[in-house]
Amino acid sequence: MKRHRLQITLNDIAKELNVSVVTVSKALRDHPDISERTKQRIKKFANELGYTPNFSARNLSSRRSNTIGLIVPKIGNFFFPSLIKSIYKAANFQNYDVILMISYDDAENENRHLKTLLSMRVDGLLVAISEKTTDIQIYETIKKTGIPLVFFDRVIEGPEFSYVKIDDRQGACLAVEHAINTGYKRIAHLAGFKEINIGRDRCAGFVDAMKKHNLPVPENWIIEGSLNEEAGYNGFMKLCQNKNLPEIILTVTFSVAIGVFQAAIDLGLKIPEDIDVICIGEGPINPFASPSLSCVYQPIDEMGTKVVEVLIRQIQNLAAVPEQIILPPKLKVRETFVRQDEMAFPKR
Amino acid sequence: MKRHRLQITLNDIAKELNVSVVTVSKALRDHPDISERTKQRIKKFANELGYTPNFSARNLSSRRSNTIGLIVPKIGNFFFPSLIKSIYKAANFQNYDVILMISYDDAENENRHLKTLLSMRVDGLLVAISEKTTDIQIYETIKKTGIPLVFFDRVIEGPEFSYVKIDDRQGACLAVEHAINTGYKRIAHLAGFKEINIGRDRCAGFVDAMKKHNLPVPENWIIEGSLNEEAGYNGFMKLCQNKNLPEIILTVTFSVAIGVFQAAIDLGLKIPEDIDVICIGEGPINPFASPSLSCVYQPIDEMGTKVVEVLIRQIQNLAAVPEQIILPPKLKVRETFVRQDEMAFPKR
DNA sequence: TTGTACGCGTTATCAT
DNA sequence: ATGATAACGCGTACAA
């Protein structure tokens, strides 16, 4: 299996042009050392030969990759693809390439990807942890090694870590208060697991609002589960085993809401007539589907921009201490939906 | 901006353990040369130190990356995320890491990503071209350089290229014949641009079926556009400017169908009562949304598996000539929907 | 302005 | 079973 793919190197160009490797290297990188004339000559020739710099060699020698690693738990929903786009945009603007990996909400995958990205010596890491991530040892190690690391959305809390996230607690609270203002009193919550900040905080916000308005929360009206459609489906089914149904359900994510819709179909329940739904986070539920799904809007674009900002500050050693940014959510009564992914993507 | 991140190297371990670098290298890679005892000793120590092999150095020295580059046009729909998952699975199973890049349907992005991946010296490339890709020069160059390259779904046709795709023409034909069998005669097509195989072939299939059944196709009932929601929205609006409306519309993609649904809402048209829709490709349109959206199912999983197979064959030089695989589509009358992205993700 | 020498961390080859 | 040496392709420091 010996292959000889003739990748052009600086050496090849140098020999051919009767100059030194260094000259070629500098010329191609627009180093001021080299005269405009030779630069042009070298560039032209390199181009003709189809020269592609060797990332590894460059990386090894310069000890910089100009690359940041990005790990997300999933891409099958609305939220992360939008966020990824925003991160790409911000990173490219600063001349960083992004290497994207998907953990599929699995802690082992996440670990493996972290190691791969570390071995690539990315300049920094952007991570939204998986739902299953409980062992934070690797992150402590990374922290110790000094590699810039910023969490977003799904974060590990602790003074030593940087992150950018939504104020989930307030978000949930907003949603519930909206429901209450609309006239609902019997409210249930399909929650995320307590192990992850999102599940924890949003549930706390739910409880906050209910307490504030002196509304009771039957124990079995808070159902914990994953953050995906399946959890929504199962959670709703479970909820419906009770004799007394709530009037409205707050779901921890948009995906969970989708699952609820599906379950409602299967049970022959109409939304919002029989039971209503409100959720945190939005997505491409088609407007014709539910006339009434309100939600708490997450400032996705701002989050992407901010998290890249923070990371780059760290990469450039401008941030001495961890930064923790908490963005405000906003209530949004659904009208129409614009899919961010279809927006034009600006050039670098 | 001088940073000293102490990345442990083989050398560090070697010195500390009073062995040579080579021994450490071999031990960590389970080379048969090394005795079990020293292997254990070295591995244990390396672990304690948190050693992470340097991808670049390894890559440079071994001239293999064990990595394949993957470029997709978008991730904001159902199709590509599912496909990506299937590709990941297949690639990981063969011990390849995947580096994913997104072109956002922009030819420049695609080019830039290709160069980045080439510079990383990935072992092979998997590409679904952007809607805007017309200049295929870079692919010819890549082909000449001998780097394994396999297109999927959105492909560049030509005997010199390998690809795995759906039989789009037959798919469209199937869809239209289903519509005809259902009783529809007045059928329009929101098509993709002719520049891309998908737009071309699916439109041809549409025409095939109409001709076969002696049904007329008014010129303005074939409307070309992009493959996204926006195109569906605009296309439908344009279609509705005609005096005579079709009974059903075949959309080139699922995303386009979504756009049609949205436009229908805005126009106050009911689907399927006023006008029906059928499409190629499926997605998470909620079952409660449209009782009648049938579609042509694309064997996503098989496609992902196959394309990785073909690529790895090429990487291992087992395929002397380009391979072109065309998978059969299948008509699917929608009942319920299972989101592939939420399926369990098998470990490597 | 151009070139020389060396090192980056790893692996392959060839000894011992 | 273990080790010395030379690459891999490029960038930096310094010399010419």
C-alpha cells in the first residue's frame, strides 16, 4: 500500500527556480523580506504547480494552527446548525478555520473528539457538552495545560471555566409567566436531566415562576428526560397517564416540543385546544402546524459571535481570567419563521 | 504573544523513563517489537502525564492522516445531517476520523475548504458539491494529484469521477406517476437549477412521466430555482400568478416543499384541499402538518455506507478505476416520521 | 534581499 | 527487545 502522491513542496519550487526554500516560503507568505519581483515569479510558479502548503509541517514548525475546534452534541435540530453558522462566520472573519465535530450526545464520542482536536493542536476549543457528560476531568486537564477553552450553551459551571450561555432560568420563568398571563394555571414541565445546566436551570426557572404566582406544582408534573424528540414523546405519554392533565406544558427544548406534538397526534389530542405547549428555543416547526406555539427566543447569533470573541481573546492572551457571559432570553410569540440557515453566508 | 503550553512529547516520556524515544513511540502504538512489561510501564506513565500525540508530527512523518475530509453544502435540513451521521459511523468503524466542512452552498467556501483539507493531507475526500459549483477545475487537479475523491448526492458527472447518488430521474418519475395514479393530471414542478445533477435529473424524470402518460406540461409550470425553502416560497408565489393552477406540485427537495407550505399559508391556500404537494426527499415535517405529503424516499443510510466504502477502496488502492453507484429511490406514502438523528449512535 | 542551520514531534530504517 | 539516525515540510533566527 505504498502510495506516491506527488505533493509539491517548497523544495520542489525552490530547486526549479534556483532559489532557496526560505525565499519561497517567505515569498508565498508575503514576507516583506522578499522583493516584489521574485514574489510574483514564485507565486506564479507555485500556482501553476498547484502547490498546497502542508498544514502539518506548518503547524509543527510554527506551533500555531490558526484553527479552532468546535464540538456540538448534535446537528439534527434547528439550534446548533444556526449556531454553527454564526460561529463559522465570526471565526472566518478573524482568519480562523473551524474544525467541527459532533458528539451525538455521547460522552465517549466527546472525549475522543477532544483528544483528536488536542492532537491537532488547535489554537482553541469551543464546546457544548453532551447531555451525558458528567466526568469533567478532561476539561480540568485541558484547563491546566492552558489551551483556551470556552463552553457555550451547554456548559460546565465553575469559576475556572469560561462560557457563554443563555440565562436559562430567566428564560423558563419568562415562558411560564407568559402562560400564566394568558390565563393558564395548571402547568407542567417536561424537563431535561438535572445533570446538565440547561435541564437544571430551566427547571429552576419553571419552579420560580410557579412559586411566585402561588401555583401548585404536582410532583408528577415535572418529568425529567433527554432534550430530544423521543424524550418529548415519552414524557408526554407518561404525563397523560395521570388522571388530571395540565392545561399547558413547558418543554425544555424545541425538540422536546416536537415529540409532544407527535405524541398528541397519536393520542388524538388537539393542540392547543386540548392541551397547549410552550417551549424554550425555537425551530422550523411549520407555521401551519400550530397556531399557538410561543417560545423563548435564544439570541443564537449573538451567542456565536460572543463565544468566538471570548475564545480569541484567550488565544491572544488578552484575557487573564475566565470570562462568563450570560445572555438574556426574550419571549417570542410566534408569528412567522425565518430559517437562519438559509441566510446568505458572508465571505471571510 | 509567546505562549508556552507544555505539551508533553515522546521525548519527555523517554527521558523520564530512561528509554529511547523510539521505544516510547512503539510502545504507545502497540508495536510488537516492545515487550509487554515496558509497554505497560510506558503507557501508564504517558497516561499520567496526559500525553496527546501530535497529529501534525505524526502526519508529517508517517505520511498518513487516517482522516477523511467531508464537505457538505448545508446542515440546516434533514437530509445532510442524517447522511453525515451515517458517514461518521461507517468511517469511524474503519478507524478514520472525519473532518467536516460546510460550504453553505457557496462555491468559494467549497474551494477554500478543499484547499484546507488538502493541506491537511487528508487520506481522501467526500464531497457533495454546492448548488453554485460550476468550475470543476479544482476537482480535475485533485483527480490528477491522485487523492481519492468520491462525490455523493450532488455529484460531478464524468467518467473520471467516482460518485454515489440516487437515481434522481427515476425518483422524480416515481413521484409523478404516484400523483397520476392518485388521479391528478395537472402537475407542476418546482425544479432545481439545471447546473446541478439533482435539478437536471429530477426535472428530466418529471418530464419522462408526463410524456409517458400524455399529459401536457405548460411551459410556466416548470419553475427553476434553488433547492431551499426560499426557492419553494418564491416558486410557489410565481406559479400562483398564472390564471390556471395545477392540482399538485412536485418539488425538487423537501426543503422546497416547506417553502411551498409557507407560501400557501400566506396566500390562504389549503394543502392538500386547494393544491397538493409531493416531493423528493423527506424530512421532519410534522405529521400533524400535512396529512398527505408523500415523497420519494432516499436510502440515506445506504448512501453513507456506500460512499465511505468506495472511498476507502480508493485509499487502499483497491479500486483501479472510478466507481459510480446509483441507488434506487423508493416511493413512500407518509405515515409517521422517525428522526434518524435521534437514533443511538454506535461506538466505533 | 537572500540563504544557512536548526528545530518542531514523530515514524521508518537499520543497527545493536 | 531496544536504540541511533535520518527523514517528513516548513518557519525562525541569524548570517551573508
